[in-house]
Amino acid sequence: MLNSPILFPDEDIRSLVFRYHIESGNESFYKTLTELYSVEIVKHRIYTKLDLFLELHYKDEERRKSFIREHTYLPFVMPFIKRSKWETLIKKPFTFKSAWRMFDDKIKYCPECMHSDAIKYGICYPHREHQFRYINICAIHECSLITSCNLCSKDYSLKGDLPLNLALVPRCSSGHMVPRNGLHPGELDPFEIWMVESLRLMIDHYTEIDAEKLIEKFIPILAKSGYIGIKGAILKRKVIEDMIAFFGTKLLHKYGLNEKILLEQTVIVKLFTPNNLHTNIYLYLFLVKFLIGDFKKLILCDLEYSTRLPFDKGPWLCKNRICPSYNLPVITGCIRIVKKRISGQFTCSICGYSYIQRFESFIDNSAKKVLLVDFGFLWRETVTKMLSENMPIVYISKKIGSAKATVKKFKLNILNTNRSLMPKNIEPLKDEFINLMHIGNFTSRCEVRNQFGLQKFNNLMKTEREWMENLLPKKKSSKYRDYRQLDIESYESVKKAYEQLLIENPNRRISKTLILNRTSKLLYSRIRNKVDCFSKTNQLLEGLIEQRDSYLKRVFPVVLKRFENSPQNKTLTWPLIINQLHHGYLNASPEIKEWVLQKIEEYQSDKNKL
């Protein structure tokens, strides 16, 4: 074991080497370095080569970890380097030269620490916590750090290389005493204090986390914040752009971060990759602050990550106007297709209507254009029947909600199909259908269609409809409905649904659809499809629609809650509300804006009283 001087709290390893040299009585540093490292070291900066030193003097694993944690700069770098490369870091620290840019070249001192250390230990020494680049205060004494004498401007240590003149007493080499009371910078920068606290946390957890583990912690936080795309890729450029907008360029420049360089493609590509975290440690500290607010929260974070499915999990709407379930969520299956863009194919089992819709976002896509795949068997049956009854194409087009050209084309296809289908092709189908009807005990036509096969069923229906009608189960006859009574019942159901919504206090603006979604699917369908029969209920719905100003007043407590749950937000302002907390206020009326500003003033006043 090395007969080294007593180790002081948070003492820089360079100070230990210097004090060992002084107390050993060696005439040259060459001899001191040979004793400590068994090799000649020409330049020995902050990234000290430690493998032989630890092997010679700290063979015990626990004592070695303790020495690394308390006196070297490795704990500040290790969390940003893969664990598999930690040995390389100790043997060849110069390999990770960019990581050491987070430390200053000149050794810095806190005047208060110099005096208190001299009184307590008999000497003063440089603290690791004071050597970070861009951090120029002592978080303990809240005073500015110094590198040279304020009277003669002589440095307390040589720049960078192994120091030959470290200050062991609180005075410079010319004999000028360090001022007893350090220079206080006035109001402390809370971000600088946060940075120091985060660096302290790295020391406490440096063996628990490495670059790969750090990215594992980042991923669910990025996903929760909306920075992971639907294909699982991190939206790196968006993260950086939002971070720059959040902190502002002035604060970033203070810590050596240039917004133009951060947005360069070469930097974006390397973002959140394990082999490159150490190249810009301050950037990732900013990202921690932006995404989660606290380094400790990141370390303790145990969120689970999973990507949302495009179009969510359904059910989805049927777009067929003649379907009994038109515009209702009755489609239970979605075939997702991923090419350059993501699209989904939806097929209604009630009418056979099938369409493809392109995915835009996780916001409801119901209003987007769709690509028709198949009109469905119900559409074909309806059009075929109307054509067989010699109804005009214009009338059919309006009735089924399709273009006249579509109906004409379908009519031609029916004629061509009837001419092409020879009796020898139809007869086997008829025999197969008769056998199926004898074997199966069917109660609905839908069951027959599914069992027999959609294409064969449609072919027979096109050519042998009358013959099929005699074999198929009878269609259910519609019963007379007392719409007057149903309107009264619907009126009460809508009132109850609205009262329930008021209790729930939804974040969304209360609309007809939102109210009807709280009722039954049957009522929803009736009111949508039979507007004239539910005049009283529709009149009530019109009166219950929430106006924009009323909605913005109602959800203001939600805005306050979002603000309080975001530790990175310090002051509630109108720009913060419209840009981050609630975009609904972007189009607010002048009266609402004035009302919100008054509420902000009251909130800040109450907060200051506490």
C-alpha cells in the first residue's frame, strides 16, 4: 500500500500527487511519478492513466472503488461510456478525450474553502467539485471560484499539466493572502446549482449506470413525451429543436452549446447512441433537465415503453351510407400496411364495405379521405334490386350515396356477368347451395353468406335472385316504432348523459358527439339517421353544445395542474399556456385572454404568499 498523505474529502487526485511529492522529499517529479506509476509520465492532465497506479496501491476492490469515487474524475464520465469500455477508460483515458472537455484547464479554488480547509486540515487543496467547465461558483459557500491572485494575477497552479505550484496555504506565490470573504456573485443561477447537484448524483450512482443503461432510461421518457415515432425511431431533431426553444440560446451558449452545431446532421445522427454520449456530456444534462427535470428521477425511472398502434385498437367506423351501422364503431379488425407511409384497411362485417385510410396521427382520422376497396355485398344487393325494379340511375345514385357513373358501371358489369355465366357454371353452384341449406339450420342470411362463401353467394344472387329468395331465411320485417315516445325517452337519456359529463369534467369540449357517446349505440344510430323523428332531442343537443369561451374557462384548472406537474416550468405565463400547456387558448377571444391573465396574476400572488 502506498504511504500516501491523508486523503481529504473530494480532493483532486492531482493534489494527492503534489502533496506526496512534497512530503516524500524527492528532488524531481520524475522520481515521484516513477514511485507512483512505475512509468515516466511526460504530461499528466486531469485524465490520469490509473491502471498501474491502482494495481500497485489499491489492489483491494472496495478500497479501489472508494478511491475512484472520492478522488478521481471517472465517476463523472463513466455514466456516459459503455461498461465494456470502462477498463479502456482507466488504461487509456486519452481515448475519450472529448469527455474531459467538461473540466476546466486551470485549477479553480473557492476562497472560503481555502480558509476553512487550512483551519481544519492545516493545508488547503483543490476540490473536484470546483473544476467543472462553465460552473464558476462554490455551491456550498455560494461564492465565485478563483484561479489567480487578484493583486498580482499569478495563477495558483500551472495550466493543465501536473502542477508544480499548487497552493497549500490560502495565499499566492508572491505572499498575497486570499481575501477572507469570497466574492459573492449576487443572485445565484438556479440552473448552475442544479448542474452541481446532478454531478454529485453521478458520484453516488457511478457504478450503477453506464451509457447503455442511460439510454434505456431515456427511451420510455422520450416515448411519454412524444419523441418516438410510430416505427420506434427517436425523433432526434424534434427533441433538440424543442430543447433549444425551451432553454433559449443564451443559456445554451453559457455551457458551450451552439444551436446551429446541435442541429447539424452529423450531431443528430449520433444522438442517443451509446458510443457517443461522452462526446457532449453537458448536452445530455440539458436533455435530462428538459425531459424529466431531475437527474435523480432519471436514475430511479422505471417507466415501461411500448409504441402505440397506428389507428389505435378500434373499433372503427363504417363509412357505408346504406349500412344500418353507418358512421358507428362496428369494425373490429384492421389490416395495417407499412410502406413509405402507414395505412390501414377496414372491412365492415355487417355490409361488407371495405376501405383504406392513410395514417396521419393519433388524433381521430375519421374526417380524412379514404380509398374505397369494395362497396360490399349490401351495396351490390341494394343496387341490383333497384336496377331489377327499373328504377332510374339518378334516383339509385342519390339513394345509395354513390356517383351515377359508379351505378352505370355496375349495371354494365351485371349484364356482362349474366351473359358470361353459362348454365353449366351455375348449376353446380345451385346444387352446392341446396345441399348447404339442407344440412345447415340457418336463422339469418348473414350466416348463409359466410358459410357458403361471399363470391359464390354474390354470383348466385346476381343470376338467380328469385330462386335464392325461396331458399334463404326470410328477412326480418320492420315493426312500427312510436318515434314520439322514443324521442321523449331519448331526451331523458341525453339529459342524463350530459349530467354525467359535467360530473366527469372532460378535457375535451362538450359536443353532440361527446354527449351521444355516453348513450347507447342504438340511440346514437337513431338520432344520427332519423333526425326528423327526434326533433325534441336534437333541439336539446343543440342547446347543450359547449361554447368555446365556456370551455376554456372550465378547463383552466387542468392548465394549472399541467403547470404544477412540470418542474421545468417556473413561472406561469400566457406564452407558456398557448405553446405548451393547452393549444386551445391559441384562438381564444380577447375577453378570455384578459380573464386568463387575471387568473394567472391571482395564481402567482397566492403562490408568493405561500
